[in-house]
Amino acid sequence: MSSFVLDLTIDELANDVVLVKLVGEVDVYTFHKLRDPLRELLMRDKPPRVVGLDCSEVGFFDSTALGVAVGLLKRMRHKDAGALVSIVAPNERILKIFTITGLLNVFPVAASKEILLEMAVERAAEREALMNEACVPPSEDVA
């Protein structure tokens, strides 16, 4: 694969989930090809609550690419504290980068698109439970 090439496709899945399939290299020369479409996603009236970055066909992912991923998560969480960005089907090289940098604690890994959807459903259920908890009035036990 030649340098400076990055292709991506955006697949809108169910439950406010978007899968971004990356093919090529994400580095200082190509990061804008990832960053700009992600920014457009977040500017929608109803932005996604879960974004999966499919890195199964990424050959190179440098610190600039990590910055784009972190920036995406920060922007999403600014709008929605329960937002989720997941790394989907990372190859060994990409998994090693996220492990070494400690970002696996921030970006959960989904082995497949199906698992990403399961994670989204779990996240929605957790959010619903928290919302219900917050709306329950305190009991009025009088002793």
C-alpha cells in the first residue's frame, strides 16, 4: 500500500450507531480525511451516540490519528456524557498502539460490528437505568 492513502466509509447502523471503516494509513498527511467527516457527523441535529472506528485494514496509525480519536470522544461527550467511541476489529499493530498509550482504558474494543451494536444496546440500557434512578423521588419513610 502506498503512503498517504486513507479511504473511509461511513455506515449508519441501528440505535444511533455509526461505523467508520478505515482503509490505509492514518497519519499527519491523511488525518483530515478522518477528522473532517467525523466533525460533520457531530454537527448533525442528532449526532450518533456511538461511533465505531473499524481499524481492521489500517496499516499505520500515528499520534495524530490518536489525537483525532481522542478529540472525537471529547466532542461527543461534551454533547452527551454517555457517548461511546469504540475501536472495532483492530489488527495487532493498532491494538498494540492503544495498549502502549493506555488508551484501551478509554476506547473499548469491539471484535466486530455485531459486538459494537451489542455494546450500544448495553450503553443505552445503562443510561435508561440511570435516568430512571434520577427520576425516582426519595422514599418518605417516617420513623
